[in-house]
Amino acid sequence: MLVDSHCHLDYLEDEEALETVVARARAAGVGTLVTICTRLSEFERVRAIASRFERVYCSVGVHPHDAEAEGQKDPARLIELAGDDKVIGIGETGLDYYYDNSPRAAQRESFRSHIKAARASGLPLIVHSRDADADTGRILEEEAGEGAYTGVIHCFTAGRALAEAALGLGLYISLSGVVTFKKAEALRAIVRDLPLDRLLVETDSPYLAPVPKRGRRNEPAYVVHTAACLADLLGLPAEELARITSENFFRLFAKAAPVRDI
């Protein structure tokens, strides 16, 4: 069974019954989902969605777009909410210099608080980085000097230097539907060189639907297309790619119960 390590079921819920969305994912062979929190003001809704389904988990965090309005100056609230049974990760957090929806200083401050929360809670950090490779890598490395933490660069589209920096710190790399896009050859060249034991797959739905679903609203069932592209890229059978990425997920997100354990 595949894992969709990063989706936004709260966004999908506005358009369709989530029971149907989750059922389609399971029918496609996607056994576990992580629905991601982007604002603390929306955490209760995200957590309530996760609580409705046995194999759906959630995170707690503030997206860099919302760092000005809801960015965390210290990790206390994140650490508190991380104790919830359904919460298995901290984020998504990080830096987005493409849209600059929040001041960069606010993004960096909140990012560091999330890292501190990940370190204190023992839960993996879920990192968003767009057009901010240098600062993302610098902050990750500086914070690692204060103590170890685990995490993943989600929806990886950055350059080789950030991939190498993240891997050097023990982080994982998650691939979205972007890896299937015709113009993503530079990304695929980096992916070919990534260690198999650090790869995850995700949809980031409802965004970034993979080929052959590009142009549609994305959903967790479509992670099978990203996984198929990745398997072909790496010369692996689809079943082996599913096994590897799922084992990687449960190693990183250790608070989530592997399917065989329930």
C-alpha cells in the first residue's frame, strides 16, 4: 500500500464528501494519508478530519504564507498540540520567497520555532521551501547545531545543493506530481541520484495533479501516478517503489502505525 505523505483534506472537503475521497484512495492502493495543517486557527478542523478515519493522520503548523498573521514566535503551542494522538508531524513550515505573502523575517522566525518544536516533541519537521534554497539550508544547518531533529522537504522542487544539505542532516525528500511534468527534467536529474531510503511520495492535493491527471483537482488516489513515474525513473517495479516509500514513511513518521500493526 502506498502512503500519501502530504495532502490537504480540509481543502477537498469544501467540494466533496471526504468519505468518497478516502474510499477512492484506498481503492487505488493508498492506505495511509497525512492531512496537513497550515494555520493554527484551522488545526481543530484538520484534527477532526483525521479523527474520522482510521488511517488518516495530521500535522500541526503554520505555512510560511501565514507567518505574519499566525507565525509562531516560540514553540510552546506547537509542542502542546503535538501531543495529540493523531498529530504525527510539525508543519508545514519553512520559507516561500516566490510569493512573499508574509515578510521574510516573520517566515524565518516561525520556521525556527517549528524546528524547536520538532526537536522537543520528537516529531518530524515538514518543510516547505520555494525560491529560498540558501536560507532554508542555512537555517536547517544552524538549528541542527542546537540539537538533532528529523524531517522531510515536502514537494521537493529545489536545487541539488538543498537536497544534499537536507540529506546530510538526515532529512527525507518527498516527491509530488511535479516530478511527472514534461518540463521537470532538471528535477528528475536530481531525483535519479537520491538514496532510495530517503524518498517519500505525496500529492499536495488539491494542487499539482500528476500526469495523466494534470489540469484536474488533485486528490490522494492520484499519488499512484507519481509513484509510477518515480518507479520508472529509478528502474524499479511499482510494487517495490511502494514498499520502499511506505517503509521510509513509517520509519520517519514513527508515531503512525504501519498497516500490518492494526
